[in-house]
Amino acid sequence: DVVMTQTPVSLPVSLGGQASISCRSSQSLVHSNGNTYLHWYLQKPGQSPQLLIYRVSNRFSGVPDRFSGSGSGTDFTLKISRVEPEDLGDYYCLQSTHFPRTFGGGTKLELK
Amino acid sequence: EVQLVESGGGLVQPGRSLKLSCAASGFTFSNYGMAWVCQAPTKGLEWVASISTGGGNTYYRDSVKGRFTISRDNAKNTLYLQMDSLRSEDTATYYCARHTTLFDYWGQGVMVTVSS
């Protein structure tokens, strides 16, 4: 199975500040069709996960442009600028290039 | 609006069975693959099983192969997860999710607790 390693595990931030989360995979996530299937989710407290970014850098419907994704191969980053209270929660990366689909261990974004 | 509503969770003894359901609305259910994803208490997310649009292809994580069965009824817009020979390590919240090349919409989740 592809192992997804997220860092940091916990990320204290100030409102209005910036946050950066790393996700590294044990194998390249470039599919034979040329696409890279790396996605980002936010799980707010007491809620189900919601899709933020798909295929590395594409914002899902309704996701503000404060969220941006980048990376390639095995190394990916989610950046959040101007952090707002509704951004707090657990962030997960997901790879869907390989079976089984595997998630990162999560990063908790919390107030400093 | 896409809606996925799970039901059927609860407390069950080890070795017993439970069947989860997920009622879908707001999209053409038969056009999409579907999946179950679980989250043990205070833990991260794990994909459990997936099913193709017509139900002919199913996929499972190794730890549930032979014990869990994913199925769907496209006439009823409903996804199922039959969970047999349950173990304490199956205790988790189970989410139903629409499965394309990723999980784009999720239900609110249903809790399954396996304990004597």
C-alpha cells in the first residue's frame, strides 16, 4: 500500500496568519494517464470530511481562494492564507492513483 | 444538492453482524461509484470498500475481505455494507461517500461499536 505521511501532526496558527501542510507519498502518484491523483480534505469538529482540493491544485466548488495546493511526484503541500475560524480542524491528504486508496494521518490546525 | 444519509449503526457483540445503509439523493445514483470510509475514534480515515456503478465490481481493504460485503440497489438509490464476524477493531464511524476518482461527497457518518 502507498503510505501517505503528513507533517506536522499539529499546527498552531493565528487568525489571519498562514499555514502550510506537507504530504509525502511512498510512491509516485503520477498515474499512467499522466494525472496525479492527490487530494485534500478538511474535517471540521463533529463533521464529516469535505473536499477542498482535487488533483493537486484544483479547488473544489465553493472553496475560497485562500486555499491552494501544489506539488508533484511524491511531495505535496496545502497552503492556507489569512486563516479564518472556520478553517480550524483536521486536514487529510488522499491518494487515489493506486489501490487501495490511502489517506495521510492528518494535521490538526488549531489556534495558537 | 447531493445528500448521503447513513443508517443502521449501533452496538453489537464481537462475532455478530450489522448492515449499514446509505440513502442517496440529489444526483443520478446509478451513474456513480460509491464507497465506505471509516474512522476509528480519535483516529484518521481509512477506505473500507468500493463498488462500481452497476454493482458488478467490488473492492475491499484486506482487513475486511471475506467479512464485509458492499452492495447497492440502484432502483432504491441506496448503498449497503453488510458487516459479518465483527471485531472490536471494526469500531468506528462509517461514512458513505460518492466515489469518482476521489471521494467528493460524504454522508454524516454512522457509529458502529463492537463490544461485549
